[in-house]
Amino acid sequence: MKTNKTESNRTFVPKKIGETLSKVNKKYSSKFGKNEFLIISKWPQIVGTFFADHSEPDKISKVTEEFNELNEPIFKNFLHVKVSPAAAVEFQHYKDTIIDKINSFFGYKAIADLRLQQNFIPKTKVNNKLNNNKISAEEKEIIKNEIAVIHDEELQKSIVNLGASIKREDNK
């Protein structure tokens, strides 16, 4: 009869936070491309609060436009955006301005055009984003009391910010 020895996967060796969080980063970086991730995460800063409340970026599609001298394809990137019907006409009117804002955010022509899809954007999603961005003073004090033994001020700030981001993720 065979006996299987199961060894523990734990090594009890200290690891850097970056190594620990690499699994989380891989999850998001494999789901989106870098440009797509930046557009989705920075959407309110790129387009402003009004358009951020009434739209959300969906995906980036690449279409072959032409071929270069080496017969390699040259792609055109199209950003698909879901827009609420109430703001669709205004979004269409400012389409060129939004493309310019996106491209100036990246510093090069990342997006050639927008593809708009009218779709209802739930108000609860918008309100939750706005309400959950800050932690209360009471919660901040609890975190500060826990890290009072740490003497490095930068590390304390980083831990408070990490606690706030974890709280925001838990509320979603």
C-alpha cells in the first residue's frame, strides 16, 4: 500500500508585498490590455465627471487598416463605450474632443475612433463609486492605532491607504 506524504506548500519565508500581490496584478493584466486597463481605471479623469456618470468604456477592438512596407498589418484601435440614452447625443457631439483627451492622456494616438452603444448605466453603481471612496475618521483612527508601533511615517501612510483600498474593495 502506498502512503502519500503531503508536504506543506508554506515556506515561512518573508516575502515582499509586490510578490504577494503579483497574483492580483496578473488577474487584471491578463483580462485587459495595458491601454484598456488605463482607460477603464482613469475614465473619470479622462472624460470628466458628467460623461463618467453617463458612460463606461467597454473594450478596445483592433481592426486592420492597411499594411506597411514589410507587409505587416497596421491596426486601428476602436474604443467601445456604453452610453446612457440621456447623454448619447451630447456624447456623440463631443466624440472628437473625447478622442483627443484619450490620446493626449497617452501621449500618442492610442484610439482612432469611438463606437457608441446606448445602454442604461445603473445609478447605484455611480453612487456606490462616489460614496465608498473614503473611509471614516473612526476607521482611520483604528488603523492608525494598529500601526502605532511603526516609526516610518511613509510606511504608516502606505498602510492606511492599503487599508482604505481593501475596505473599498470589500464594499463593492
